[in-house]
Amino acid sequence: MHTRSQTRNLHNQQHQAPPAVVEPFNLEDPFENHPPPPPPPMDDQRTMAQLLEAPTEGYEDAIVVPEINANFELKHGLINLVQNKQF
């Protein structure tokens, strides 16, 4: 026969979880000794300047400069206003 305290100790021992395994914390950089991953493959190998160029295929005849058949003259006063940034 067990005493009350012995019964409690047996009961607690049966329901205790096993001790947790704690691994030491690693402060080192995990990428320190590993080479960087290769860049992803690119289907388009054009440079940035080539990518920024406007496409011209199929647009050769799209911009038409019309002929100007007007006679006009620039007055001297108007030219002075534009040169003096007063216009």
C-alpha cells in the first residue's frame, strides 16, 4: 500500500512528457561557405538598351510627314519675344 504522496508521485511520473531535446543555437551564417545559386535562365538575352528601343517592324509606313504647302513668315518682333523668353 502506498501513501498519498507516493501515489501522487507515481501518478505524475506516468503522465510526464519525455524531456525535450534542445539543439544548440548556431550563430554562424548558413550561407557563409556555400556558393550563391546560379541565376535563373533567361529566354531573352537582349541588353536593356535593346529592350527599350521602340519596335519598328510593321510600322515603317505608319508615320507619314505631310507636305506643307503654306506660305508664312515670322515677324521680327515675334522672334525677339521667343529669344527673350517673353512669349
